[in-house]
Amino acid sequence: MYHKLRLCSNNGGFEAIPDPPHPLDLPAARERLRADGIAVVDARVLLIATLPPEVTISRAGRLLFKTRDPNEADRAFERLRGLLDLPPVEGADGSAPAG
């Protein structure tokens, strides 16, 4: 599961962190995103996808949404979740938060 989206320490965006880690096959993720018409920069160790907002996707499954709008970050997370088969955010499906 992903922890609830939270504001980054520099207040420049929101992040989603999987717990336990959810390693991603970045080449496969890149192809899925491109197939859906999303522009992607492949920096080998991470992907930068333009949804809106711009999202950095790490090999470990960490997502950084470059927006201060929590609703925009939530929408982008749900879109990525569907495209990349990511686990849900804790509590989003009615389950108790992990902890």
C-alpha cells in the first residue's frame, strides 16, 4: 500500500511512498505511459511523466507530484495506479490504515 499522499518537506509537491517498497519495471512503465499518450522522459533510474502534473517515478515506486493542489495529485495518482497496477493508498478502499 501507499502511504497517504503528503506534502513534501519543501512544500513544492506531494509524494506517495509505498510500504513495503513496490519496485517498478521502469522500461515497462515507460511503455505503458507512452501507449496512453503520456510524454515520458527516461532518466534510467527514474521516469518523468507529464500528466498533469509532472510526476517523477522512481524504481522503488516512490512518486513525486509537482503540484501544490492535493486534488490534482490524487487524480494523477489514481491515473498512474490504473496504468501501472500500483497498490492503493492506505484507507482509500475502506481498509484500516497500515501502522
